[in-house]
Amino acid sequence: MSELTDRLTSLTRDLILIPSTDRNPDERARAFQFFLNHLQSIPGVAIHRYESGGYESLVTGPEGTRHPEVLLCGHLDVVEHPSQEHYTSTIRDGRIYGPGAGDMKGALAILLELFLKAHREQPGISLGLAITSDEEIGGMHGLRYLVEEEGLRCQLAIIPDGGSLTEITIAEKGILHRRVFCRGDAAHAARPWLVENALHRLIERLAKLTAHFEDLKSPTGPDGAHWYPTCAITQAHTPNTSINRIPGRVEASLDIRFPPPHSINSMEALIDDLLGRGEGLEIETLIGAEPTELDPDPAFIQITEAVTDREVVRVRASGGSDARFLCAHGTPVLLSRPLVGNLHSDNEWIDIASMETYFTICDRYLRQRFQRQSTAPSS
Ligand SMILES: [Zn+2]
């Protein structure tokens, strides 16, 4: 094992030990302290800490600028597992197994090493690092907050939270989360003719909606992308506690994903129309995010191919990432990562050799980019 691989492995395993989940603010604070312990060893680096809605974020970079040229971004929150004993790691078959190994504590260890190395070698380099703690629940108080409320900007972001080592994400679908309410009159289920059953009405409308989305399906692309709008009904509730009562109120939640040329507005209008909004039915939008183009730098793709000796596949992703908050301001984002698997489930893993490979790709890219700049004639 090289010294770098050794360091990346132990940083990752140290981070996995901290159950930095949504329900555990103290452990998230402990994970931030872990990063501070490392970052405070670098002179000439400013550390800014933020808080929004109970979620801490950290942004560090060269002193004197709030807008680094390149920003490395990661999240330290991981999904909840039933027991504390889950938060340990093992090494088998060249992989680190443990909760968050792949999403994204292994990647965070790499970002930290890249940041420390760059600032030690080139003090004052315009490279920043942003760490947030609510990505798994939407990133509203993390990267969205930093970009929208604190004005964080950069020329390019690197977010190793999607794609794969030689799969670089070029686009992500938009997201629409909506809640649908249907009201009727409650009644005894033995006399259903007395009222219109709100649950029946909602089921009927939802069936029409899902049938329409079936029609929107198009063939899966060569990159495996299901590049068409989808709609999943994810929650359904009535206030009923008894089986013999017709509910007076019903609600359901929809998770809709859509590629361009669809937009939040066009998808909202489509759903309003299909469900018959207003006709005893109300619809509320909880989250809306437009589809994003990530516009990866061709130089990064070239370096990835040179280092891995494999051809890069440009992929389109059905899921969204924090990249959308920066893409919304026209910032290109590099979204690839080491080899990972079983994300969010038992036996989540990251491949150790690919961590060093991904580190090498980023390190070479950053050196080239900053060298290119320092030798470019000033205008
Ligand atoms: Zn993630």
C-alpha cells in the first residue's frame, strides 16, 4: 500500500466511526471537528463556519477571497442505520466496507487530502473546500444555503457524489416533490352511497396520472439513462384509524423527475391538468429543481482517460445532487468518483485502489488548471 492509500484508508475509516446522521447533531458536530483538526494545521487558510436550520457547514479556502476559483464540495451526513454497531468498517477484497464508505466519506477523505496537499505546496492557491451536513435530506440548509444565502461562488466545482471513476455525469433530471390533498365527507362504510369517497376519487385521478407517465416513457439511451419524465407515488395517508369508515380527507405524495425540455412550470401544469386541480383536489409543491447541465471541463475528461487508460462514458443521471445549486448559477461541475457500491444499504463499500486513482486524476487536473492560469498572459 502506498503512503497516500494508507492515509486515505485511515481517514475514511475514522470518519465511518462517527454516526453523523440526521438524527444525531452531536455526531455531525464531531465530524466537523475532525475536519477542523486537519484544516487548522494549514497556515494562510481561512475557515468559515455557517449554520442554517440546525445544520452546520464549513467553507475553507485561501485568506482574502470568498470566491475560490475551484471549489471541492462534499457532505458529511450519512443515512440512518438501526444500530450504533453499524458504524464500523472492515477491509475485504481491496474495499472498505461501512456506512457512508461510498456516499461519501471515502470521497471526503480524498477532498481533504487534495486540499491539504495543494495548500501546502502552493500557499494561497485559489482552491476552496465546502463541507455540508444535510445532503441526504435535500441540501436545503447545506449547499443551497451557502450558494443562495451566503453568496458562495466559484469558477468550477468538483463534487465526487455521482457518476463513477470513468463515468462522468453531464446532466441531471429536474425534481418536483408535490403533495396532493383530496377532501370529501366522512361516513360509515356500510352506507357508501351517502357520500363521495375521497379515497376512491384520489385513486382514480392518480391512476390517470401514472398511465400518462407510462406513455411518456422512451427507450433507454446508450448510457443506460431512462431519459424521460417519471412519477412515483411515494406516500398515501388518510386520518382513518378504523376500517369501517370512509375517510373525509386523503393525501398522497408524488416524486417527479424530468429531463429537459420539461421544466418545473411545465410539469406542474401537466400534473394539475391530469389530476384536475381545483375540482375537490388541492396540490402543493414542496420542492422544485430544474434539470441541470453540468458542462464538465474536457481537460478533466482527458486526464481521466489518461490516468485510467479507459474511455470515459458521459452519463445522464436520473437522481439529483448538490450540483444543481451551483449549476443554477452557470457553474460547471465535475461529478465523478471512485468505485463504490451498495450505497445506503448494508455492505456499502468503496474500492481502495480507485480512491488513489481518483485522487491522482483530481490532483493532476488541479495542477494543470492552476499552472495554465499562472502562465497565461494577463489581460
Ligand atoms: Zn451523497
